[in-house]
Amino acid sequence: MKTPFIRPRSTEDLRACIDALASVHRSDRYPVDWPADPGRWLTPSDLLQAWVAVEGSDVVGHVGLSQLDAATLEPSLATAIGTPVGRVGSITRLFVTPQGRGHGHATHLLDVVRKEAANLGVTLMLDVSDEGHAAIALYERVGWRRVASAHADWLNTAGKRALVHYYVSPDAVQEPTQSE
Ligand SMILES: CC(C)(COP(=O)(O)OP(=O)(O)OC[C@H]1O[C@@H](n2cnc3c(N)ncnc32)[C@H](O)[C@@H]1OP(=O)(O)O)[C@@H](O)C(=O)NCCC(=O)NCCS
């Protein structure tokens, strides 16, 4: 496993991140539909921080940490995760270029976000389409726990409503959901 150089994403990295995302979209249909504004897609309004994995001057990987709130996290999902709304962060926009794969870059990117989430005191979750076989294999291999599945309102590569799986981080501690 190569140890990539991972650092916080800067504004100047955005062009290279869009180029990397374009190569991922071509090879994997991730995202399923190419966004009208890829820079904005990589910078959702709830984004707390993003990181890039670089090899030389090339961006080969990307990940973001979003803060979920009551508007973006359904109560039933919060219950499944076992943590109060307001203390949940989500992995977002994780990808590694086809050329950069298989060297542990995604594993290292996930570790960086897990450390940041621990510093912030938020429980970390993620969602992944049922079609994301490599991503699912990765999450399960490094100990993420599937807590729920549901159909989303967007279409997968087959043009059907995507089945989305929700995972919590290996660091997540389940808390009682009812006060006594
Ligand atoms: C999923 C993805 C991020 C993995 O990136 P990566 O840097 O190659 O991942 P790693 O090298 O850290 O892989 C670690 C583990 O993931 C799993 N994995 C990664 N790619 C895999 C593949 N093509 N098939 C099966 N398992 C795979 C394996 O368990 C692997 O462990 P191993 O190397 O001991 O076999 C990359 O394939 C990708 O960008 N896919 C398209 C975008 C995407 O699906 N993003 C996630 C959205 S939720």
C-alpha cells in the first residue's frame, strides 16, 4: 500500500479535482450524471472540509466531510445510527482516479476524515449506491457497519430508483436513543 500525500483541498486544487472527477465519471458513472457545475457539486453547502490525495502534482483522490442536520438527516436514520441529529457528519464526494486505484488512497482518505470527525466529536456516516461494488467492498473491509438501506429519489445507471445503503464509521459508539 502506497502512502499518498494527503492535504486539505485548496481553492487552487478545484480545477484538478474536476479533471479527476471527470475521469472517474467516464470510467464508473460516478456521479451517475455529470453535474452542470462540477465545482459546486464538489463543494456542497454543508461541506466542512475536503482533502485531496496527490501523487507528484496530480490529484488522484478526493474526499469531503459534510455536517448533517435535521433537514438533511431523517430521524429514522438518526435512530438507526444511534446518535442525536446535529452530531452527525457524512463522508461525501469520495473518489480515486482509475490510475490511482488499488494503492490504499481511499483507505487513507477515509482515515483522515475519521480523525477529523473524532476531533469535532461527530459520528461519521456515509451512503453508497448499491451499484458501488468497489466502494461497498472497501467500506466493509475497513469496518464500516451497514445500518439501513432505502430507495433514493434519484436514478441509478440502469435508470431505476437507486438503492442506497447507509453505513456508520467503525468509531461510532451507539448511544441510547431514549432518556430514562
Ligand atoms: C471506491 C474507490 C474510492 C476505491 O479507491 P482505492 O483507492 O482503489 O481504494 P483502496 O486502494 O483504499 O482499496 C481498499 C479496499 O477496497 C476494496 N476495493 C477497492 N477497489 C475494489 C474493486 N474494484 N473491487 C473490489 N474491491 C475493491 C478492496 O477491499 C480493497 O482492499 P485490497 O486492496 O486489500 O483488496 C474507487 O474505486 C472509486 O473512486 N470508485 C468510483 C467512485 C465511488 O464509487 N466512490 C464512492 C462513492 S460512495
